Amino acid sequence: MYPADYRYTKEHEWVKVTEGVGTIGITFHAQKELGDVVFVELPQPGTHFDASQTFGTVESVKAVSDLYCPVAGSVAEVNPALADNPALVNEDPHGKAWLIKLKLDDPKAADGLLTAAQYEEFVRESEETQA
Amino acid sequence: MATDTQTAPRQTALNAAHRTLKAKMVNFAGWDMPVEYSGIIPEHLAVRTAAGLFDVSHMGEIEIRGPQALDLVQQVACNNAAGLVVGQAQYSALLTEQGTFVDDIVVHKFSDTHYFICVNAANREKDFTHIQAQNRFKAKVNHTSDDYTQLALQGPRAASILQRLTPVDLSAIRTYRFAFGKVCDVRCLIARTGYTGEDGFELYLEPPASEKVWNALLEAGKEDGLIPVGLGARNTLRLESGYALYGHEIDDTTTVWEAKLGWICKLDKGEFTGRAALVAQKEAGVRRKLAGFEMRGRGIARDGYPVLVDGKEYGRVTSGSPAPYLKKNLGLAYIPVGASAVGTRIGIGIRGTTVEAELVPTPFYKRPK
């Protein structure tokens, strides 16, 4: 379910780091909680974000959810496919629906985030508290 | 329907059924209610194109009985119930002395001495107290919310689905009329009413029979595309149809004139609570009016977002959402009368940025005849 080479946050974002560039998206669990995604708002390339800073929003019919930057860096690229097809976030949250690519301030910054196993455990615990 | 503590949300008789269907549950007005099953978009579209089944048992019921039942109804509700025939329902409202809304309601005439009123979940206790306080007619007022499960079967195929389960000739029940009869052998009040903008029925029945009727309806309508629908799509359906929601478009700060609900207020019917204030406001003229808008810029208006008229913040969006059938981002807001013409451009404040919207006619959606 959750790719082992990604890192995760408790705000339900994922980041995959390749050669100092972090690709960022929201997790399967996040899109499921949100429901059908109808709108994604992303920043301009070049914008710098600190870790935990809001870099955009993703909206379903009912809810608006802020996107938190898992690691600090400058936006190198935003996913052009999401403006016309926000539902991609529900269809392929860990793949085609990546949100932004970030040139990381510190290429090792993601090492301190949750591993796939830790994130899955976190999701399981939060679902149990809900039920 | 009993609850252990005041803080635990109340459950309808169909709570277990919703959980079996894996509904996403939320606390709505103190009730543990399904917000969506398969998703707000497919549920919304099913109601527009086929049919949807809603559990709306959180809605309240208040009954007024006695020789002077009509006198009390006429005192507390602003529409004219005197012309109703037995078997007829009427959209109306309870008002404060200031002419503002206590609640919007549907009055059903059971007989000359018995009126049955459907009220909003969040307002049931308040409405009951409000009606009782004005009962100088010795009418009998009962709060009977716990005696009823309320289901809504809505959509173009609602009538043909329901007909399979009842001997009652549904074609004889016109819009805003009702009849008593059995649905899969369970005695029901069958009303041709709803809150979606589609043809459909609202059924009132005794709670122990809820699962039987709920399951039978879902089964009977399966091949017609009937699916269960939650409160999420209930809200987008009513917004697309331009219907007011208490706590959003209407509350104790707004009047029927402002909310464009003048058609439910009959000043010529005689005295009723709030009448004097409404006469005065009509003579003075209203300053603001509820208007519908459609987003022109990129962004979705949401409840509570700032509304800018001529660049200045005027009020707040009362309801805003994507509209799944029309595929537009729509909203309702109070606009100064002088700036309320269709075609006027306004601004919606979305996370610190002003995004353009245009006033458009309401209802946004009207079902094909």
C-alpha cells in the first residue's frame, strides 16, 4: 500500500527524495478521508517553503484541506495534470497525482520523517481511535 | 434512540444499517449521521438521474391537535394554513416577534383538528417551546420526534420504485400532498415532498420498522440505480436547487423578504407572530437580498468566506460548494439591494485572495418537466 522508499508525515503527506529533489503528494489514507477531490491549488515554481508551512490546498466537495510541506525547499515543478483532472488525487495518490517537486534545502531532511511501516501503524492507531 | 450522556451523539434507528453500508459518519446537530456512502458526487448524480434513499430521522415532528389547532398554526406559522385540505402539506416558517426566522417547517393537515409539522433537527426543542409559549388557544401540542423514522426517497425513478412496495396509487398523490398507506406492510405517512429539487417522497414510520423498509426500498430500486445518500449530497442537492438551510441562509437575523421567501408569508391572512415587523420592513424596503452566484475565477466559495461588493467586505457566503450536477462552483450570499442584479460582479475572499464571482438567477438547477 505505502511505498517503502517514500517518507511520510502525520499530516498525511508523502515525500520521495531523488538526488536532492523531493517529490511530494498526499497519501492514500488522506484522499480516502477527503472523498472525491474537485480542486487542487498549488504554488508558483520558485516559491520557498519551510518544513510544516502550508504550500497549497486540496478540496473535495465538502472539505478544504491544507497541504503542509514535509521538508524545507524551493518549488522546482508543480504537477500540470491536476488543474484539469483533480480526481487523479483519488485515482493514483502515490504516483501520477504527485503535487510538487521541491529542491530541498537539506537533501537529508526527509530522513527524520516516518517510514512506511511507522506511517501505516500511525494510520491504524488513528482509525482505531475513531471507531 | 436513547443516549447515555448528553455529549454522546444521538442515533437514528438505522445507525447499524449505515455502519453495515460502511457510511462515513459525522456528528450533525447532535446526531451521528451518514455524510456519505459511495461518495458525494455519485450520490448527488444518482438523485438527479435515478434515485437516492436518505435517512433523515434526525428531523423533528411536532403535532398540534384540538378544535383550535388551526388557530395555533395560524398564529405561529407565516403561511396561510386555512386553505389547506386534508392530505395537503405546505412549506412555512416559525417567526420571532421581529419577523426573523425561528425555523422553516412543513405543515401537514391530517384533519381539521390535527396538524403535523416537520421541523429541523437542530431546532426541535426550540420550536416546541416556541409553539407552546404561544398556545393561548388550548390546543394540544406534542413533541413526537422520537415516534418517527423519516426516510426520503428522491429522484426521477422514486415513484416507480416505491410503487412496487405499496398498494397506494402514488400517481394520485400530487406534489405537496400526502396519504397514509402501507409500504412493505408497514404503515407510513407517504408525502410527495423533499429537499433535493427532484420528484420524490418522504416517508414517516414507526422506528422499529425502519430497517425493514430501508432494506426493502434499496433492494426494490437496485436495478434502477437507487443508492443510499448521505447528508453531504443532501446539502449539495438543496444548494443546487436554491433551497434555504436554517443556520445558513435563514436564522434569527434574517426575514422572509430578505431571503426571497415572501411567497410563504401571507400578510392578508390575519394576525401572526412577526407580522407587524414584516409589515414595517416591507414598507421601509429591505436593504439586502439573498442572491445566487457562480464563481468566475479559479476557486470554490465556502460557507463563511467574505463577500466583497464594490471592493468592500459586505457579508459572508451563507452556503458555497461545488455543484456536482451542474459542474459549477456556486454559492448564496446576502447582497445590498442596489447591487443585487443578475450579472453583477462580486468578489469572494478565498484564503486572502479576492476571486471573482457573478450573480446568477436562482434556482441554479430546475428539473426538466
